[in-house]
Amino acid sequence: MSESNSNAACTADQNGAVPGEPVKTDKNSRRGNWGNQIEFILTSVGYAVGLGNVWRFPYLCYRNGGGAFMFPYFIMLVFCGIPLFFLELSFGQFASQGCLGVWRISPMFKGVGYGMMVVSTYIGIYYNVVICIAFYYFFSSMTNLLPWTYCNNPWNTPTCNGVVTPRGINNTLANVTRSLVTGAAEVAVEVVNKTKRTSPSEEYWKHYVLQISDDIGNFGEVRLPILGCLAVSWVVVFLCLIRGVKSSGKVVYFTATFPYVVLTILFIRGITLEGAVTGIKYYLTPQWHKILDAKVWGDAASQIFYSLGCAWGGLITMASYNKFHNNCYRDSIIISITNCATSVYAGFVIFSILGFMAHHLNVDVSEVADHGPGLAFVAYPEALTLLPISPLWSLLFFFMLILLGLGTQFCLLETLVTAIVDEIGTDWIVRNKTVVTGGVAIVGFLLGVPLTTQAGIYWLLLMDNYAASFSLVIISCIMCICIMYVYGHKKYFKDVEMMLGFPPPIFFRVCWRFVSPIIISFILIFTVIQYKPITYNDYVYPGWSLAIGFLMAMSSVICIPIYALYKIAKSEGTTFLERLKNSCKPDVKWGPALSEHRIGLYATPGSEGEVEVRPLKEELKEKEKEDEKRDEISLTIQGSNGSTAHNTTPSA
């Protein structure tokens, strides 16, 4: 190979191109790309690894057979999680469009993109409220004594029963605590047999932080400290996204990696505590008989599906900023496995501390195990009060929660902003993307204000349970059907081969067409069968609030048939079937975003891309033969697509 070809190949390699495309820069200067591939991987890891990995998976594992739960969990990862992840990454990367623009593949299904936007809006609203509460606890931990340590505060009730006792309180409580420390069995039994043990951390959460009302309809007043933290949270998100992926790509070097540092610190501290082994045994001890329980498989499938962020639109959006020839197949495997490994690792961190707390109280681990906000803001903070230098551990824990939440929130906001900018597409809005980001952040803040009221926790849990539940499953299932059966699996496989340089492995082709849709359908059926009306501790939600929850869930799904009917009505044709057929056809703009990649079927009339381009492997063989002929043919012209044309041969 000549020196010029070698340099071109080196340049192509540096730009992330696959062999056969040596002279292309592969950059989308108008829309922007990631600074490098590490930024994309870290951003996607930050997106997939969220609060659920810490406060949901360990509890699910413990409740569904411990180590036995790992078997169905990893089965679902292999047959559903990774294939769907790869499908969404390849979908967004091929078109270089957000969750709306990609539906040029079949315009009738653009409602799926709008459904993704609705889901991301709901999640973005309440997710940032959770982050703001973590900010509140983080700031509250900046003290010599954690405020939820003792029961001698103005907000505590007579039923408060702490695990640490200060000087000067009544002798009865002091004797209980002293007996707990010395392990006196009779007092431990007394504590266990109490009608309900109210911890100082629970009372701090309910009576001081939330000042929770008695009903979801009783909003009360706005909690100004939480509102202030919500403003801080949105400002942080906006500043990190002020230049889109250019700025967020730099921030994730810290936000996506530092949580692992904190997890490791807490893990080392946790396993050195007395009782930690007992907690980890509760977490991992296999109960093999539960593998035969359908609920265990349903929970495993659901956790994989929701944990990876499928059907939110975020994966499509993040991949759309990749260079066209990036190996998203490799990325999907790395990110999916990292996400699941993080969930397992977090379980050791959580249950080692809970085991220590259970040992200290002389109760079963099941008495202190919890999930969701109850774990993050009640059970774990109380356990931290038992450690020396407890404010330090509290600061680390809540800082980790903040970073985990921000990693997901970045992508949720970028999903909405990218969809808006791509849809409008004018030069002005592309240049002023920061204005759109600021506008979306302000609207998100205002919509989150009701969640900072005294009834806010009820609404937050309602949104968490309904806004992104079965609607995500329906959206994902329709996406698979559209790509594999409406657009056509053979065409999509060729698209992926054109982008990556190799076709999707046969395992993924089978999963995309058959296995994953079946598993998604199973998740939907399981979700419907296992449905139970939401409750919060002893509070039962009224019927009207559940109706609002279902309306939120349906609001994203209803976008699909409404837009489909609209598109059919606007399509050309004299009969309904003709309109239906035309509305399903790919738009003329469907395909790679850059003209240099629009080759073969995607070539624009009159361009050099009109020349039919052979598969990359054949092209490489042809290039080798042409290099051998260089000694015989002296005059050659280097084409812009990397092929060599002889001056004696008519131009194609």
C-alpha cells in the first residue's frame, strides 16, 4: 500500500471509521458528535446506572430467592436486555437523529417517538425531585451530628425509638439502648415486639423533611428548602448540558466514575462491620425452589428492561451523536454488562450495612430491609448513624445518589432537547440549542413544584409507578415490530452491515425478530396480572388518584394510534389501504445523515453516491487487486469514496 493510502487509513482509524472508508472524517459538524468514544460509553453507563440499581435491585434479589434470582436475571439480560440495547443504539446511530427523527424509517409510527418524549418528560420531572431530596440530605449531613440520630428533636413523637441514645433523655429509653448495645435478650425482644418501631430517621423524613400531609389531595404548603434544592438541581443539570454533548461529555468523566469510588469505599467499610456477613447471606443465599415461580422471572425481566432505560428515547438520542461507523455492537455489550454488574455490586454495599444494623438491634435482616425512598432516606441513613464519623459516610452516600441521579437526568433532558431541535431543524434553533435547553429546564422546574408540597411524595410515587410502567413495554414492543416487520428485517440488517462493516450476529437477528418481542409481551402480561393498587406505607391511594395514574400511563401510549391515524389521513392515495401503505414507506430523508455515507440505496440523485457500492469486505479485496496493478497502470485517480478508478475507463 502506498504512503498516501497508509496515512489515509491511519486518519480513518483515528476518526473511528471501519476499514474500507479510509478518507472520511465521519463527523457531523452541524449537529455535533461526542468528543471521543469514551464520552459516549460513560454517558450511557451514567444513563443506565441510576438510583434503581441501588435502591431496587438488591431488595428484589433478596425477596426473589437471593443468589437464585441471578439466574433468571442474567438469562433476561442475554435474551432481552442486550439485544434491545443494541437495537436502540444502532437505530439512533444509523440515522443520527433523536427519538422523533428516527421514525423517518416508517412515518406512521412517529407516535412512538412522541410517546418516548412523554415518558421522558414524566420521568425527568419526578427524577429531579428525588435528586433534590438527596441534595437536601447532603447539605443536612454537613454537621458534627446527623439530625436523624436521636429522638430528642422537636419533630419527634413519643413512639420514636432510636438506636443511639444521647445524654439527658428518659431512663427507660437509655436502658433500652444500653441493653441493645450489650445484647440483653429480654430488651431486644421488647423492641422487636413493639407494635411499630418508629425510627428517628423515619420521623425526620416524614415530619421534618416532607412534613407529609394525610392525603394526596391535601397539598398543604410548598416546602421551601426542598424547592430551593430543586432549583439547585435543575441549574446543575442545565449548566452541565449548556453546550449539549460537548459539555455533558466532559462532565461524565466525573459523574459516571466517582459513584464507583464511593461504592467501593462504602463496601470496604461495610464488610468490616460486625453482622455484615449475615446481611450479605440474606442477599445472596440461593432459594432454588423460587426459580419455578413465574413472579421471579417476571421481576427479573422487568428489572432488566427498566434498568437499562429501554424505550425512554435516551439510548436512541445518545447514539445519534456517535460517528456513523462507531462499533455500537461492542458498546451495547459493555454498557449492559456494566449496568448489571453495578446492581449486583450495590447489593453488597447495601446489605452489609443493613446486616450490621440488624445485628446491632438483634433483629432479623428482613426487619430493616427496604427499597425505594424508604431505603435511601430512612433505612440506610439510620444505619449510618451507628458508624464512627457518621456525617462523613452520610455525605459520601448522598453524594453518590446525586451523581447516579444526575447521570440519568442529563440524558432525559438531552432526549427532549434533541427531539425538539431535530424536529424543527432550522439553522437558528441549531445555533441556539442552549436556549431550548434552558426553556425545557425551566418548564421542568415549574412542573416539579407540586412535588415539593406536603403531598409531593404521594404524587412522586404515583408518577414512578404509573408514568413509566406498562407504557414502556408497549412502546418497545411496537418499535421491534415496526423495524423488523414493517420496515423489514432484511433491510435493517443490511443497514447495520453498511454502518458497522459486518452484519448483526445471528443471535441478535433471532432475538430481534422473535425472542425479545416474546419476552416483552411476557413482561406486559406479567405486569397486568401482578397489578396491585399503589400504597405508601399504610396509606391507600383513593380511586381518583389511581385514575390519574392510568391517564398518565395511557398519555404516552395514545400518541401512537393518534399520530398513525393522522399520518394515514395525510398520506397520498385514493383508498385506505393505499394511504396505509404509503404512510408506512420510509421517508426520502431516511438513512445516514451525512451525504458521504448515503451510498447505494441511500444515494441522492446526481451525487457520486449514486454509484453502487459493494460490501466493505469485497471492496477491500478489490483495493488489494488494484494496488497490485499500480505497476502496470501509471495514471490513476483517487475517488472521494476511497475506490480507485482508471482514467481509461468511462466513469460510472
